[in-house]
Amino acid sequence: MTRWTLHRGEALATLAAMAPASVDGVVTDPPYSSGGMVRGDRTARTDDKYTSNGYKGRFEDFTGDNRDQRGFRYWCALWLSECLRIAKPGAPIAVFCDWRQLPETCDLLQAGGWVWRGVVPWDKTGACRPQKGRFAAQAEYVVWGSAGPMPLDRGVGCLPGVLRESVKQHDKHHMTGKPTEVMRQIVRIVEPGGIVLDPFAGSGTTGVAALLEGYRFVGCELTQHYHDIAERRLRAAADGFTLRAGHRQRHEDDRQGRLL
């Protein structure tokens, strides 16, 4: 197997074609179907829901983010169940969500057959959209668990229970993309050298982080625009480069998790 594989297509169809017990962990940032308080908000363009006024039009819209809550619930149960089938016994899973979908995602992880093990907040620091008279929506969350019992002797150390990293525009290749540094910290929950699966690859940040940390990667992305970006970034990461702000920079191995 090559170090990475990126499929172009719908996640459920791609997952259904994968062999049972073939990946060592699942790390993913699926569409939240969020961005508002009522159904009408959910059906808006992703650029309107998730992009601040100063950055509107910078990123392409992406698909799969306009389900109502019942549709979101049923869809998540389906793909989480497929991921469980594909994961090896004891493999970890880490799923991003926002505050609106946090209670639901904790339940859905268990509905998909996984053992729910906790929530890791990602503190975006002050780099968020403030509103007067409100608490800042300064955090997103990683709901994590495992495929059944999770052995302690997997070669994985104690990982931080809170992630703190601001969004950097030179590292943002997708409208809702997470910092590469955040993803590098999360993929370390997977057994060293294993295969990391991301069925919603977006611009490929999970895969880039996995390659930089010495893992192999399998991903899937439906939107052609972001699939093409992810493919370029994965090729660069496999060759020892990171694509940032329109240029590439040589990557030297850094197990402390700092982007060079």
C-alpha cells in the first residue's frame, strides 16, 4: 500500500467498499449541518453560514451541510456504523463538532456502536467571531471513543485533554478547515505507523497531519474542488513538503508537533 489514498465520491458508498478491520483509527471533521438556530439557517450556502464578512467569497462552498436535525442524525448513524466495521478492534475514533451538535454527536457515536470515551475541546483562542452581550463561541469539540475495549499498551502516550491553537490564514485551505497543528495532535491517538481514515477529507488536513506524523492515510472527499486541493497537499506531504500560502516549504521531522 502507498502511504496515502484519496477517493473522490460519496462517503457512504466509499466506506461500503472498504474491507472490514482494515484501518487503525478514524479522525474526521464531517459537515456539521449547523450554522444557525432554525432549519432555514441550515439550508443557507456554507459561505453565508461559516465565513466572516471580510473573507466571504474566498473559499468554495462544500456539499452535505444542509440536513435537518433528523436527517443529520440518521446519516451520522449510518457512516459511523460503517466506520466501526472498517476499524480494527480497539481502534480510536475522533469526530469534530460544534456546540450545537455536541450533545447529538456524543449520542450518535454510541448509536454507531462505538464506546464513547470523552470530549476534547479545541480552544481557538481569540480568533473567533465575537458578539456583544454573548459568550464568545471560542471552542469546537472532538468527541472520541473506540471500537470496543481499548488496550493501554498501544505505544501511545498521554495526550492533552484540551487543544489550544489559533486559526492561521496561511494554513487554511478550506472554509471550515482545522489547523494542521491541531490535527497533528489528534492523529497521535492512533497506534504509531497505523492507517488513519477520514471519510470527509475536505482539503486534506487530516491526511497531511497523518503523513507528517508517520502514519498512512485513506480519505474520501465529494467536492471536486477540495478533492483537488487535498490531492496536491498529500502529494507534497508525502514528498516531505507542506503547501502553505501558495508555496511549499521543506518539512523536517518534528515530533513535538510544531509546523515548520
